Amino acid sequence: MAEFLTTSWISSYIEKIIKDANKKVVLVSPYLQFSKSFYERLQDAQNHNVQIVIIYGKSKLNSKETNLLKELTNLELYFSENLHAKCYFNESSMVITSMNMYEYSEKNNREMGVYIEAKGDQDLYENAVEETESIIRSSEVVVLNKKTPKKKFSLLSNKNKTKFKSNTSGNKKDGTCIRCSEIIPLNMDSPYCKKCYKSWSFYENLDFEEKVCHSCGKENTSTMVKPVCYSCYKILN
């Protein structure tokens, strides 16, 4: 369930989002001025091979922030001139807030925000992720040095991504999307509908727990690698 946050809690939760990221952390903020603690968290994330994605806007970076960002070799940096949104998330949680990633805001402004979890607030989380993808598509890629990725959309597409597999085998048995419960072809390699697969593939967490069994449609803690309940597993195997 969503949780309301005030200024000090917003800072704490953003720091937690960076610290707890396993694969990607995405920071959307018109203005950038890193506090010492936030930047140290970003360095820790890089050391754990976490992809860092930052979208900023309004004004160009100053020399201090530019030099700090150059040290982040796992960084994807985008500039969106009309950006006003502030949103910070990893694969499991998100903060949507009035606070910029700006040290002055942390210390001097009264801010508000909302903390949500991908599992408990799924629709809200996925809608915010999709809007972030849209912002990226209309943004300018910023290259700070030779190590900065030049290819746009690496956040959204990857050569090693698991591809969506339709059921072409002639097996006409119906299954259920393990996330939204939509009726789809039974396919153990592809237990999501196309829409839910798109949101799942954003982070490709093979162990992310979903809601129902792909085969019988009953409530079950299913994952990409274990999409059916134990009873259905015995029948299918």
C-alpha cells in the first residue's frame, strides 16, 4: 500500500531505493546537485554492477556534477528540456515526489511524496515506469565520456533479453497470465500476456512473485521460472 512521505522521509527512501537496487536504479529529476550521501550510494550501486539511469532537465549540468557523473561508468544519462517530474525507483519500489535530487531541497524545502512498492501497488508502479520510458524516448542522450553509453533505449531493450514467446506448438489449451489473470495460451516459457511481459521485461527478475497459477488460474505465488502451482506441475510433468 502507498505510504505518504514528508521531507526527511523522502530523502531516506530515495537513498534506500538506490541502496537496494539489484539491476537498475532510475532517477528522474529536473535539477541535479548530489549530496555526499546520495553520491556515495550511487558509487556503491556502480560497484555492485547496478545500471544507473538519470533523466534531468531545465538547465545544463554544472562542472561539479559533470565531473561526478563522469566517474559513474554504469550510467545512462538523458536530458529532457521540459521535464518537471520527480520520480526515483528500482525494480521493487518507487518514490514519486515534489523533491528534486538537489541538496538545497533536502535541507531547506518542505516537500511531499508517496512511496509505493511494485508488488503491492502494481498498476501505479507500472504506469509510472511506462511514463518514464516515454520521457526517455523523447529525451536527448548525454555523452560525458567514451565510457558513457551512446545508444538510446538500452534501458528498454537488450540483446540478451528473454524474448516474448507466443504459443506456436499447436497446444490450444488455455492458460492464465500469472500477473493480471488474462486468459492466454498455456505456454510454460511465456506465462505473461504481452502487456504484462513488457512490464516484467523492464527488470527481468526471474524470481519476482506474481499472483496466480499459469495453468489453473488459482491464487499462487508464481514466477517466470515456476509459473504453475505444485498440483498443476505434477499433472503437466
